[in-house]
Amino acid sequence: MKKIEYSKVVQRKLKALKEELTEKYGGETSVDTMTKIMRDIHHLSDNDRIGIQISQMYDVDTDYWYLFTSHNYFIYRTEKTSVVIVNMFNEKEDFMLKLFGISGRTQESIDYWGE
């Protein structure tokens, strides 16, 4: 079993997400969503390969993987004794553009989200 570690960026984004969910949908929904996220991330400690390897999906030379849960992408890498969650992005964000400078969006996605 590997230890799960969160970068400072992810810690701040998780806190902001919890606050946003509480404000928009109430405490119960916020707790339910955050519990699901934490449970899904915790599964990485037993099997760090349940996510998707970015290099396989996007032909980018990287050791990052992602796990998609509750409308968010959690970017992580595996180390010898831990899984490090290095960043998180909402599903509406183009995480490939932000991480690697290449767009992972199709025109259909841009049209759908209105961006």
C-alpha cells in the first residue's frame, strides 16, 4: 500500500472546491462529493494504475497519470512508496493545455462548453 500525498496546489484547490460546493449546493452535497473524491483517490494507494496514463492517451513524454472523478481530473505520478497528486483541474478546463501547452480539446468540446 502506497501513501497518498497532495501538493500544496491540490490542497488549496480541494479546499476551494469544498467551499464552492457548500456555498452553491449546501453542506450535505459538499460532504458527499468530497467523500467520493477522497475515496476514489484512496484507491490509488492499492492500485496506482487505475487511472489513465497521459503518455498513452496524448502521445506526450510524461510519467503523469490522471484519475477522473466527480467532474475533476486529478493528475498524479507514482513514486516508490507513494502516489503524489500534483494537480487537479475541473472537467471544463483544458488540463493538457495548462500542463503541456497542447490542446486536448476537440472542436465539438469547445462548441459544447461555449469556450
